[in-house]
Amino acid sequence: MDNWEIAKILSDLSFYLEMEDEPFKPRAYEKAASAIEALDVPLQDIYKKQGIKGIEEIPGVGVSIAEKIEELLKTGKLKYYEQFKKKYPLDLDSLTRVEGVGPKSLKKLYEKLKIKNLADLEKAAREGKIRKIEGFGEKTEQNILKSIEFLKQGGHRFVLGFIYPQVESIVTRLSKLKEVKKITAAGSVRRMKETIGDLDILIISDNPMPVMDYFVNLPDVFQVVAHGETKSAIRLKNGLDVDLRVVPQESFGAALNYFTGSKDHGIHLREIAIKKGYKLNEYGLFKNQKSKIKNQKEIRLAGETEEEIYEALGLDYIEPEMREDWGEIELAAKHQLPKLIGYNDIQGDLQIQTDWSDGANSIEEYVREALKQGLKYIAITDHTKSLAMTGGCDEKKLLKQMQEIDGINRRLEKEGIDFKVLKSAEVNILKDGSLDIEANVLAKLDLVAAAVHSNFNQSKKEMTERICRAIRNPLVDIIFHPTGRVVLKRPPYEIDIEAIISEARKNGTCLEVDAYPDRLDLKDEHIKKAIEAGVKLSIDSDAHSTTHLNYLKFGIAQARRGWATKNDIINTRLWSEMLKLIKANKRKK
DNA sequence: GCCGTTTTCGGCCCGACTGTTTTCAGTCG
């Protein structure tokens, strides 16, 4: 039984306990569930090594929950959980996704109407049975049907990089209105999470109604969910929910902080506020002034900017990408936050596919676009021969491409343009971990990257060893998209990420942060681990067209979410220094 | 059920909105 399954059971238990109206326990179970979800070591391993004591050491897990986890690890079952499942035989996975229906409602619906799943719920709503239950009404029944309809359309999360242009366009349109004094997108967009569920926009305005009217009449609006003076909400045709809120100037920082999240980060901040005798909400940070008479007066300590709020709490300012309560608050208290890589720190792009394989543009076209974007170099990394469907290069074609690149570099130099094209390739890692291009040709490249593109369903052991063998290859400088996932589409291949990171460190091989919006591979938590282990990373667009070069920012964002500094990323350096560093690291092994 | 520079007992994040009510529970972010 893996961590994810155990976290799921604890989270379900939290829900059942809420149905029973138990105070406080639901929160304890939910906390334990999210702690386990975030854990990077299998509970099974912890239990094997340190027994139940090791499990109790996980923050949020105490004696009682540790025992339950032990039972799950030992028997694969949990009596406590089975009892609830028997008492409420509900399809929680689907039912909890219905908006506006929580534990209390589901309990009533089950007890009165025997509703167990989404189909039951829809049927009862259509037949007008729900409105007859005390506490429910016609409106609730309609909302349930609407929400089920939405779920059926499958729209709930979006890949950030793919929806980003639309986000920018909405913010830009609104910012042009004269009534808008200030505007910022908050929420997971501001934290640059790989996927987003909705978009929260905050504005300051003395005259918000015209802004709201404009907002609910934007093109592509499917439905106006709310249309008020301080808050409006729309659903776009593609299913994205957008909320617009007006906040007073003196509260802008507090609101921005509150709506940026994450939820856990916010909770942790409010707990710190309480310990200091303060209160933090979306209007500001306040101190209760107890006067001699009974009534209390609130004194505002901070609120207009996020910086002053963090400062008043005794913390350094925390970048939005770090706000996940992964330990950043503790570091901020000790003034030990890492200085994250900046969005303008990348000098070159190390993964680019051209029309030599499955890319849409020529090397020359990429050079022009990269220059426009302010880059100083690019590495050409076309696919290699075993990936036939991409028109991958064989040895002969690669040698020919090297000649062309030499020619381009000569021309650039002659024209006095400070730009370098590096000779490289995205070499296939074959089933056994060997490469599909001969070593004597690879040795002629400036940079060798290797990646898995086939036989995805090998066992964890085989796949891990396959990639580790490529990492050990003295010719390989970088492993591209190490886990092979496609966000919202394909899970990563079965690999032992710890083993791969440790092998990369031992051999001085770099790992990639592939910036393509639905790859983002490595992802944030793996980036954090790799950096802690001392592995160097590259951030590359994986462009298949010149328009993809601006995807780099999503890779940088992911790296920032993984707490990467400029020094951790090889291509923040000049190309010559970068190559020197890589080769030196590879030799060290 | 968890946890501790207020506490090993007595607290537990906060506010808005919605739909149902006629003062509030449930849900959400």
C-alpha cells in the first residue's frame, strides 16, 4: 500500500468524521493526509526501518493515526475505515466533486433518499426529490444539476502554460480601464502551479461597477455566476472560472496574500499571527487593543503590501512560488530563504528540436527568435534514429548537421553577433540503457543529452537501472525529462527518483527541468530534492517551434517552486563556462 | 486526534456567500 492510497483513506476518514459532526478530528485527519501526500519516502520504508515510532515522527501524525497506518501497512485494511464504508456506502470520489454538496448534505441525501453515487444524485434532482428535504430547496437542486453537468464536461483543471495567454489577455484588458487603479492575478496562477483550477483577479478601484459590467461581458463568457460590487464571477466557454474582486487600497497586500495562498501557507501564517496576539485576515494584520472598558479596538499593523505583513510577522518576504508550507516559513523566520533564480537569468536554451527531426523551424529561424528573446546561445537537440516517427537523425545526418551548425556559427561571428549554436542531440536511451548513436559521433558533439522515448512500461527496477546506466555513461551530460510524465495526461514511468538523483550526483550528470507546459519534468518537489543532493539542473524549452521558446518561463517557475537558485541551473552561465562546468563535473566521478 | 517560546490540558484559521431560513448551517476558498 503506497503513500497516496494511505493519504486517500485518511482524507476519506476526515470526510466521514465530518459527516458525523465530530469536532476537530476531521481537521487532524486531513492534516495527516496532506502530510503523507507530501512525503517523499514510502511509509513502508519508514516503517521497515524505524517501526511505528518513525511514523509518529511525521508532523500531524500522532499515536492514534500512526496505529491506523500500521494496520494498513500490515494488513492492507483498516477496520475503522471499513466500518465507515459500511455505514455510508458512498462513492465519495465522485460525490465530493459536486460543488456545494459537502459532508452534511451527503449524509442527509443518503439517509433520506439512499443516494450513493453521482447517478443517484442526478436522478433524484431531476425527479424533484431533493427540494423536498428539509434544508434543501429548488435552487439547491438546480445547482446540483448544473454542477453535475459541468463535471460531465470534464472541465476542472488546466495546464498553466496553455491557458496563460488567456489569463494575460483578461488581465491586460481590465488593466486598460480607467477605473482600475491596480490589478494582479492571484491564486495558483501567481504561484505558477503547473495546473490551475480557476483564476482570481484582484483590483483596486474607487468606481468598480463599470469594471464589473465590463468583466461579465468579456468575450467567451459562458455564464455569469455572480455580479456584485465587490465580487463578480464568470465561467468561460472553455470551462475556466474567473473571479474578480475589488479590495480597498489599505487591504490590497492582505487580500493578495490571502488569495494567493496556498491554503496551507495561509493557515500557517494565521497561526503565527495568533501566537503573537494578532489576527490576520484578507483585510490586514490586526492587534486587539483591550481598553479598560469592555469594548475592544482593533489596531491595523499591516495590510497595504505583502512585504509589510511578512515583516510584521517577523518573516522575510516569501516569493509566491514558494508558498506551499514546505518549510519556507521556518526559513523566512531564520532569514535563511534561498535567493531564487530570476525570470531573466537564463542565458541559453539547451533543448530545441528543428526541422532536422520533428521541429517546425530551421536552425536559422530559431537563432533569429532566440536573439529576439535575448538569449545568448541555443543547443540543437534533434531526436535520434530509433525514434523513427520523428525523422530522428542517424550518425550520418548528425555529422551533416554539425557541419551546418559550424557554418552558422562562422557567419554569426563574421557579422559580429554574440550568439552561439551548440551541437547536441536528444539521444534515445534504449531498453537496456545503451544509446542509439555511436560513441565516436557523440564525442564530436558539444553536449550530449539522453532521454527515454519508448518501452514506458518497464518495471520500476528495470526503468531505474536503464536511466542510471545512461547517467553513468561518460558521454552523457544531461538527462532530458527524467520522469516522462505528461501533465493531466500520462503518469511518470515507474522509477526510483531517489536512486536517479543519487546516481546523477555521483556521476556529475545534469538533470533537466523541461519547461514545456505539460511536461515540467523534473517537477517542483523533485527539483528541490535534486538541489539538496547537489545535482545541477538545466532549464530548457523543449521547443518544437520558434513560438515555444517563451515556454522557458514555465520551467523557471517550476525551478523557483523547487527553490532553485541561479547557481543550481547550468544555463544561467555563459555557454563556455557552462560547458567547462559540465565537463569538469563529469570528469570528477 | 494533534500539539506545545502562553499550554501535557485546552485549545484548534478566518470570513463571505448562498440558500434556507426568520437567525443560521453548510460550503467554499
